[in-house]
Amino acid sequence: MLRVTRTKSLCKQCALNGCNKVRGLSEVDKPSLIVIGEAPGAEEDIKGKPFVGPAGGWGKYGLRESGINVNSAHFMNVINCRPPSNDIASLDALDAIEKCRPGFEQELRELHTRGVETIIAWGATAMHALGIEGPIGKNRGSVYEVKVAGKDFIVVPTFHPSYIMRGMKKEEPTWFNDMAKALDIATHGWHPPKENFQLFPSIEWLEKETKRLCSMKKKPQLAVDIETAFGQIVVVGIASSSEDAFSVPFFGKGMISYWKNGDFGRARSCLSRLLSTCPTLFQNAPFDVSWLVRAGFVTLDAIDIRDDILLAHHAIHPELPHNLGYIVSVYGATPYWKDIVVSNPKTLMAMEDADVRTYNLRDAVVLHQVKPPLLDDLHSTGTEHIYRGISMKLVKPVIEMELTGMKLDKKRHKSFAVKVKRELAKTEKKLHSVAGIPKDFSVSSPLHMARLLYGKIPDSLEQKKADIASYDDEGTRKRKDTKKYRELVDYVKTVESIEPLQPTRAAVQKNWKTGGVSTDEMARTSIYLASKTMLREVKALVRPKPFHAEKAKRLERNIRILELIDSFQELNKLSTTYTNFRLGEDGHVHPRFVITGTKTGRLSSREPNWQNLPSADDEDKLGAEVRKLFIPDPGWCFVGADYSNLELRVLSWDSDDKMLQTWFAEGVDVHTRIAMSLTGWPEDKITKTVRKGAKTYKFGRNYGGSVEGIYRRLVVRIPDFPLSLAEFREADRRHFELMPAYAKWQAKTREVTLKTRTCVTASGRKRFFLGTDEEIQREALDTRIQGPAGDVKNIALIKFYEERNRLGLKAKLVSDLHDAIYVTCPKTEKKKVARLLKECMEHEVKWWKKPVIFPVEVAVSDRSWGEMVEYEVK
DNA sequence: GTCGTATGCGCG
DNA sequence: AAAGCGCGCATACGAC
């Protein structure tokens, strides 16, 4: 046992004056590593031992989970005495850090002589005390060689256990990893990566190196990373191992060309040869490769994209962040380097060439570093087939979608924009003039809206008023002729001049997650419906009193305002989101599709998000125009196909629910059947409203919604839904009775999720949940449906890409809408492509040895995306 | 000014 | 006590 008393010489001058009450401690004479925290807490103070309180308990749990023998660690703090109310930032505590320093160093020296050199720093205080600057969030997981008290130590900073204890469970796996890394260093020693970088190649050197790499018998895998600025590739970094890398620069500081005269062409040939001869490795290949293809350095066909670190990490653990800095902090050895460059092109081009290229090559070599441990994890988690069989194969189809894009009908877009803006201005004017809403009222401001709906005064208003008052105080020297002052005054004036709706009878709706008031469409609709009811009641009075007329007037104002606000919201959304698209040189909009964008395996889309454009369902709405703005190239057309009821079919198949399966097999309308099963009514009694209600119910229930929660939303969305809550509960009971397999599937999913805190889909995707018990049950229910549905479509995307290549068709993939795929092709190919798309999408799935096919419906258009018409495939 | 968080809303 | 899931984007707002 080792117990270290720190020098007491400075204790008497220390503000805490505890005379190092809680001394560093290990159970053995020769500990294997050192764990440093901040300061003793209440419990430690009483017992006189470090890490015996709740945070200490969590810390030891973390150590054990990381494979560390708690008894072999030496526990110590930056200071040995408890700061008042545990406040490490207090002046007294800061004083103590200084006064305890000699003792802190003495303790580390003592340990060093015993051969202990590895330190886990729990939290920023310990990290800073060891001379490592910066925030813990960025530096955690990196390995630092530091000199303290004249001795060399290896430090791995990570989160303080109290941070994890306070509920940051999402960081827990990262925390374990960091500490396991420290254990590995304590056991096997620290071998920092070497960097053999060529930053300024001559053309001769580049050609020689290209020849050497490309003529090797076993072609080396090249890690590739690019930097871009002002629409140009500035440098391509290529790493042939975790230590050796070279730059292929094109521009230097200030966008000055790197190559002179004809050497650019020679450099370009080298790059082309490298990229089309050797297998490659990327962090986010869709980004880099689409740049490389557009720059003409390689074709999509020629490049062999063998691995992608981002995709691998996502397949292993979709919940975690996937940026390279994070992945390297867990799997790699290079200390955090991402502060070197900011994404701003101006700043990038102001940097020294050596700095930019070193950063770029570091991005490349670390890919080799982290690849082997990532492949191990893919193997041990059983997610290799997701990575190799789906994610990697999606890379090229996804790049193709981005490169293809869709042509924007400029003329139509212009008139659409004008129309939306005109309607918006009209609505706004009415809000001001007719409904008496102040001009500065912002529909997008929840604070304004809360004042209007509930008369709620924002909490921040008092502070703002106090601020204004402080301008009047003498001595503050605050000038009133400033923009800031005017804004304050205007803000208060606006909020106070909003006359709240009344009477409303609707209860204030709370946001259950944050406790704030709710001002969304549902809350507004509740008030709207209540106002309508009250108005009817007032109007129905046989002998109304004079104040009733006043009341009716106020209610009419409510109704008017809420109607106008809804149409304003709708138009505002259209105006801000869809009247300004960024176009490529080809006049196309080029959205990106992100393979790692979701936790379930769906794709996500961005810049712009192609997956949430208003659908063309409601012809009367202006939103229906948006998809019509996108047109095929001259002589080309669109072919699209969507799975019918994909998620519900996945559920019926995965749960083996005979009822649903029968309905699907018979080809009847399932939502009508569900409505019949809920109500017990015959088919002719199922109105559109009831069917809509049944659909809402089924979707909500599938994803873990409660009967009450679903009903609460349902009555607002479908005001004339005929069932009472009691009847709805009864319907729910009946529904589950009718579908015992579905009920069992849900129960089993919940049970397994709670027990394992993981979820495996039929398609073999895994999630390792980090949320609360309640959250993760709902997430698991959703993932088991959404995941396989996404993968059915992912596989179709891959199949189409491959088959199209095999057949040599001109058709190109355009878009992915979760349950639909859109393609563009010459009109002459329409028939072939329609058939091919249907065939590829209706592939047989054999997961869990239960073969199944999910049927699709095909549609085509020569005109626009918004005018697709059904197409019979022969 | 820039950033992160909250809120709301479009889609499946 | 109650809470449907998965996204991206626009705006507001407070902190730096």
C-alpha cells in the first residue's frame, strides 16, 4: 500500500488550510498507472480517502469497464483538500492549486521513481495541471508526452467521472475507450507515430514515386484526402502507409499555382495513374471522390474505393460521432490536430503551405492507423457485412446521384418565387391590418407566439427591462444612441404590444422535454378548435347579453389570426427554403446523399435536403408546385418507383403477423382493414376520416407511441374522429388481440432492448443504445422497421447501379426518398429502365431465412418530378 | 461576428 | 406523469 503525504510547507499559507487531508493512495506498492482527479468531495473529506464518493464510484466502474484493475491504480487529486461547495473555480481553490503544486509534483516524482509513467487525467483541471492546454472535449483520447517535476510521463486526458455521472451517458463508450488506451500504453509502452512526409515534391520525384507505387506486385492501398478552396482542389494528400505520405499540390498560399508550365499536366497524369491503379482508402469517399471526378482526375468507373473509415465506424456504432478527429481519438495514436485548419477557404489560403499540407497528410496517414482496429471491431461486432455488403457498395451510386442532380426549370422557378413572395406579403399585410398584429411580430419567434397564444411574458423580458433602466443610471456611461439600445427598446415594445388571444379555454400546452410552452401547429390548432366551439356556443345563445357580442368578436379575431398564421407559416417556409437553389454549371441542383446520415441505415440528404420537399399530394397548396420545378434534360425523362406500404410490410414480415400478411396477400386496403379491426365496424362504415385515424394510430403505435399520446395528437389533426378516448383504448385492445404475433414482437423487442441495450435488425444492422430505458424501447421498435426497410431500398439502389452498368444503359440515378428511387434516362430507354428499376427493387430478401419480396409501383414523366404518372411495366 | 441550442416544420 | 421514430434547414436567441 502506498499513501503519499505532500509537503506541508505551503499548507499553512493555503486558503483551504486542510493540511492535505485526502492524500493520494494506491493499494499496491508499485501501481501500474496513475489516475488524477480534481479535488476531494464531501465524502472523501469525511473518510480521508480519494475517490470514495459517488463520482469516485463511477470512476472505478469506468476503470473496471476499461479492463483496468482498480487495485493496481494510484488515485490522486490536483489538490488534497476540499474546496468550499466543491467549486474548483473559486478563488480559494485556485489558490490551493498553486499552493499544492509542490506537493503535486513531489507525489508524481515519487511515483516515477517507482516506475509509474502513465497517467489518466480525469477532467480539464487535471489535464491543465499536467501542462496540457485546451478544452477536454477536444483533447480527450489523445496521448501526450509531458514533463512534470523533471520527469517524463505519458498522459491520456479524458472526461471526469462526475460528468458521465451527471447523465452524459452518450460519452460513456468514448470514456471507456480512452482509459483502455491508457492501460494499453501502461502495459505495452507508447510508440508515437512517425511522420515521413514529402510536402514539396518536384515533378521528377512525383513521377518516380508514382511509378514505384504503381508497379509494385501487390498494389499498395493509398489513403487519399483532399483540401479545397474557392471551388478548386488545392492539394491531394496520399499516404501509402501509416507513416509515409506525400502531397500532390495544385495551389499554394494565396491560390498561387504550384506547377510551372507543362508540369501541371504531368502531375495530373501521375494522380490519375495512382488513383486508377491502386486501391484507395478515404474518410468520406463520396465527398473526395466527387471532387476528384469533377476535376477530371479519375472516373467513377476507374477508381477502386476499397475502404472508407467513416462508413466503417458508422457500421460499428451508428450512435457515435463519426468525424475523423473523434475516430482517431478512439482508434488512433496521433494527438488531436484538427485545430490546425479551419474550414474557411480564406483562412486556409492564408496559411503557410507546409502547415496546410502537413495537416492534409496527417488526415491521410491516420486513415491507415485506424483501419486495422476498425476492421477488428467490424469483425467482433458482426457488422462486416453491413460495411462491405451495403455501405461501401452505396458509395458509387450515391456519388452518381450527386453528380447527376436535377435540372431546375428557371422560368417556372422565377414565377413560383414571385408568386410565393406576393402571397406572403398579402398574408402579412392582413395579419397587420385586419388582425391587429404588430408589424414587428415574428411568426418564427416562439417568444412572440407564446405571448400571443397564452399571454406569456418571456422570462428574459424582465432582464431586458432592467437593461434599459440601467441606461438611465448615472455613471454607467451607456449611450442611448446605439443600435443595441434601440433594439432593446423595440423588442420590449413589440412583445408588450402583442394583444393575447382570449378567451381560449385551451390549456397551455407544454413541451414535455424542455418544460417550455408549446407554440407549434398542434398547440395552435387546439386553440383554433376551442375558439370555434366557443363561438358556436355563443352564437347559439337564445338571449345573448351585450358582452356576448364582445366575446364573439374576440373569438372571431382568434380564428382569423390563427388561420392567417398558418398560411403565413406555410408560405414563409416555401419562400425561405425553396426560392433560392444553388445551381451547378449544368443548371442542375446537386443535393448530397449521406450514407452515414442516420442511425438506422437510411440515407440522409442535404444542400438541399431532397427528401423533404413538399409532396404533390395536395394540388391546392402552393407547395405542390415545388417538385414541378425540376425537369429532365432535353430528350430525357424521369422514371421513379416506390414501394407500397414498405414499413408496414416489413413489420408484418418480421413479426410474422398473419393478419397483416393476409391483407397484403389479398391486396386489400390495409388501412381500411386496420380501421375495421379497431372499430369493429363493417367496411361501408369506414369513412375517410376513420381510415385516416387508423393510419395515424397504426404508425404511432408501431413506433412505441402510447394510446393516450396518439389520441391527443389525433383529435387535433382529425377533429371529427368519431371515437372517444375510452373507445379508442378499447379499439387498441381489440387490435392487439387480433394480432398476437405483432403484440409478441413488440413485447419481445422491448424486453431484449432493455436487457442488452442493443438492437439488431433483420438486415443485420446494430445499434448500441445510449438513452434512457423509455427512449431506447421506442428507438428499437422504430429501428427494427425503418432499418430493414432502408436496406431493402439500399440494396435496390446498388442492384440498379450494377445492372445498369452491366447493360450499358445511359440511365442515371437521381434521388432516394427512403421508399422510392428516381432515375433519369433518355426517353428511348424508358421502357427498359422502368422494367429494370422494378426488377432491381423487387429483389428477394432472405434475411432470417424468410424469403420475401416487397412490391413497387412505377411512375414516369417527360415533364417534371411533380407530374409523375403511373406506368405499367410489361 | 460566430457558435450552440431551442423551436418549428417539411418529408418518409 | 407522460413521452411515436428517422432526418435537414430556417429562424431566434443567448453566450462567447
